Amino acid sequence: MSKRQEIRQRRQRERMRNRILVIGLVVAGALLVTFALTLPTMNNVKNATSATQTAESVGTTAVVTIVPRVINAPVNGVHLGNPNATVKVDAYEDFRCSVCLYYTQNIEPQIITNYIETGKIYYTYHAFIVIDGNDGSDASRRAANAALCAGEQGHFWDYHDTLYANQLSESASLFTDGRLATMAQNLGLDMTAFNQCYQAKKYDQNVAADIAKGESLNVTGTPSIFVNGQLATLNNVISAIDTALAGK
């Protein structure tokens, strides 16, 4: 083979290598573009799958059954304590509100033990619907109606506590018709009477009246706790009661 032929073949091999390199770079670039375009879709599918699994998990969560607490004070529907007490406390709550859950589990028991059971204050629950407006459901309103139906059988506060015990999140799926009925059944309520009351939405107007009353007091969120008509924060509700009792 002549020197000229050897040079020509070497140049052909170099051109072939360059062509293969270019093709490889083009293919790699195409793969990167495809991956970039499909990544959001993959994430959406992953997120949707995760959300579905969460919803399924919530839907199959067993209803929590509570041991009703004993309140050593007069109980009259949504009211607790001495109606002649000089200090009145009004609590505006949403059963799906997570801060209301904190209040119910950490602050309200102190109020019941130290002020209601000792006859110092008169305490009233009011429904104020907030979470329904966030997700477009009516689960909070239905839960409030169910609690008032339980109140017809003398179990408003037991049902109140049951709702909060089952508030694992603010998801409407935790307060479906079936779960609300199971909560009533677990408390030993007359289910015929409860179902008739609940299905008729018997207390919708009472809930609407509570909301209107709250709005007249400029309530915008829950829980909103009033001590003798003055709004207290969660941090100072106990001291607000003490101040009211001292006549200050």
C-alpha cells in the first residue's frame, strides 16, 4: 500500500469516528430534551398516585371510638355550667379546624375542670364554618348538624369529642355521611332518630344562625373564644377568664 493510500484510509477512519461522535451527541441531546419534557408529567403522575393512596388510606381509616368524659356540671345541649354565672364564655369552632382540635384537647379541659365544674362560668359552643369554604365541601356543616342531632339525645358533648378524636386531618373524607353515622352508633344513640334528624338537616338553620352571630362579632376564623363578649386569644383565654371573674 502506497503512502498516499494509507493517508486516505486514515482520513476516512477519522471522518467515520467524527460522524459517529456527532450522531451520539445528537441522540444524547434528544434523550435529554425528551426527559426534560416528560419529567413534569412523571411528577404529576407520581403526585396523583400519592394523593390517591392518601385518600384511600383516609377512607379506610377506622372510626375512633371514645370513652365519654364525665362533666361534673349542668349540661344542656351546647351549653355547660351555671347559666347564672357572671362570666359567659362563647366558643366559635369548626369541627374540621386543626387549631380547634388543639384548643379542644389542650385548653378546653382546663376550662371545664377549673371554671365550669366549679360553677364560675357558663360555656356555650357555636358552629362557625370555615373549612368548607376552603375545599368546596359541606363536611363541616354536616358534622355540626350531626352533633346537634346527637344533642337531641343528650350527647352533644360526647359527639363533639368524637368528631375531634376522628379529625386526623382537615380532609372532608373523614366526615362522610357513613362515618358520621358510625360515630353516632358507637355512642349508642337511637339510630332511627339520629338518621331522621341528620338526613332532614334539621339544624341547618341553627348553624346558619351561629354563623350570622359570629359574623356580627367580626369572627373570621376558628377557634374564636369570647369572654363576656370580648375576643380572647388562645394564649390568654385562661387569663381573660380570670380577669373577668375578678371584675376587672
